[in-house]
Amino acid sequence: MQEETMTPPELMLENQLCFTIYACSREFTKLYQPHLDKIGLTYSQYLVMLVLWERRQCTVKELGEALFLDSGTLTPLLKRLQAAGLILRERSLQDERKVLISLTAQGLALQQDAMCIPGKMAEGTMLSPEEFVGLLGQFKDLLARVHESNISNSK
């Protein structure tokens, strides 16, 4: 007979906020996938396009800051988006160290095809509009706190 161990509640998987957020993120990505497949983007590419649809142009550094990604992760993503004809990557004329990312006409046109996705995701969550707004606010606050904690801990 196997000896039963008592795991302290703080070490149980079901009590880990990080795991719940991680699992939720994976489920969201699965929820997005059929809609993104229709417009030919991966989830990560969609996030890049969201920033570019909003800003029209930014540097790789600004894109990384907006998405909490480093340039090593971004570069292959950007190369694939450029190969697909959705973005342009160009060195800044003012500062050659900076790479500017901008939308092509095709990349801008894709925004119209993506317009239905947020509504589909809202339906998929089965949250009321009020619950959605409240939860989004809570997660933005949590992200800001964790990010600040990581900055403080890295000093």
C-alpha cells in the first residue's frame, strides 16, 4: 500500500495563481486559433499586428516593450510577417541602431479581416460586458504589479 503524503495547501497545483493564469492563457490561445487561422496569423503574430494597427509604426524596442518580449523572440516573428508581406522592417535614417517596423497596405487591410475576432473571444469567455471590463482591469493591475516587482527584484 502506498503511503499517503499530506501536501501543504500552498504547494497544491490548484492553489497556484501562476498555474491558473498559465492554463487560462493556453485555453485562450486555443480559442483564438480557428479565427486566426482564417486570417493566416499565429497568436504571437496577431499580438504584433494589434500593436502595429494601433501605432502604424514603431521600433523593435517599442514593440518589445508593448508585448513584454525581447528582440530575440521578436526578430523571427517579424521576419515571418515581412515574408508574408504584412510589415516592413527598415533601419531608421536618424539612428541606424533602430529598426522601424511599419505596416504594408496588405498588413493594414488585414485589420478589417480581424475586426470580428474580439467579439468572438468575448462570446467564447461567456462573460458579461461588465465582468469582462472588471476582469480586464484586475489583470492589467496584476500585470503592472508583477512587472514592477520584477523590475525591483532585478536591481
